[in-house]
Amino acid sequence: MSHRITLRRGRKAAAATLIAAAAAVALTACEGGKADAGQSPAGSVRTDDRSPAKDSPEAPTSQDGSAKGRGTTDARNASSSGRNGANNGSGNSGSGSPRCTTDTLQAGWGADGGGRPDMHSDAQQTAAVWLKNTGSRTCTLGGFPGVQIKGNDGGTLDLPRSAKKPVTVQLKPGAHASFTMTLLPSVNGDDKKIEPGTVLITPPNEKKNFRLKWPYGGAILDQSGATHPGTYVNPIAVG
């Protein structure tokens, strides 16, 4: 009798030991699952680790945010600050003088050294325009002016810019600056041409323009869309 009781007690003890061992294994598995939560599988790479930080040197930048800082200041920004230099790469004068505006300038044909074109020639010619500071303060002027030729027949010709490097000029009250237009006259009857009537001159970074009557007659060869046209405008220079 005592032998049977001892055997049953031994079996119960063995079963209890097995149950405890199984519970321990289950508890270990649960704890291991919590430790691995949120980790990437072995051999994989999380997408947020691959992407560079927004402010890091490797982060991509938009062209809108950078183009403007590479020497390509637009008219709106230059007009609001007056410290970024004239448009088209003329740079900052560093003088602290305000930018010359259309309202403080006067324009006319000619400049020191000539600049009267022979519109009956088949060679390139030069026409000059002077800009005078009529204000009471020294101002800075630089870059390329806008030039649009309006023909007597209603056509227009916008002059492209030359490859010359712009400079910034300081104009004291009453002082002059100037720029030139290189022109290719048309002398053949079957040419595509424009006979100038008036010329609109817009100072750098300005929207208001001067309207000058064309005084030289003749016609200009219309090379709109040409890769290397013979008619173009040069940057502002010392008058």
C-alpha cells in the first residue's frame, strides 16, 4: 500500500516538474518576443536609415531654393532689398548706395566716343545710350538693360545679351553711365527685317522703361531665334 502511494507521489512530482519547465520555456519565449519588437529583420535596411536628414549635406535640395543664390538674383528680390546688386550677375557694389531706378534716371542716344550707327552698311554697327543720375544721391547701376525695338509695322525685336561680364557703376548726382547695342543692318530687299520706330529701354531690375524714338533710320536684320545673332545688347559701363 505504501509502495503504491509513493509511486503515485513520484509520478505527480515528475508531472509538476514538467509543467514548471514548460511554463519557464513559454515565459522565456514571450520575453524574447518583446525584446525583438520594432527591430528590422536580419539583412534588411530600414527606409528611414537610408534617407539623409533634411539638413545634411547629402540631402537633396530644390532648385527653387538654390538657383536664386548662385549669382542669379531676380528683379523682385533686388528691388525689395536694393543690396543684391543689379540683375544678371553684376554683383554687390559693397558701397551701401541705393540702386538707380527709372524714376531717378534720364536716358538718351549717344555717349562719349561716338556710337552713331551707319544703317546703310552691311557690317555690324554700334548704337550707344546714356543713362544720367538725376537724383540727389549717389546710386549704383549695373548689369544688362532690357531693350525692345518696336518696328514701324508693329513688329518687335527683343535684343539678347552679349557674353560680356557686367560690372557695377556708381553714379553721383549728374553723372552718366552708358551701354551699347551691337546692330546688324539689313541692306537686302528680301531680308527678314524690322524698321525701328521706337526703342524701349528698361534699366536693370526695373519694370518701368524709357521710350526713345529711333533717330538713325534704316532696318535691322531680324534674326529672332538665331543661335548667334548679329544684334544684341551689352552691359552697363562707365559713361
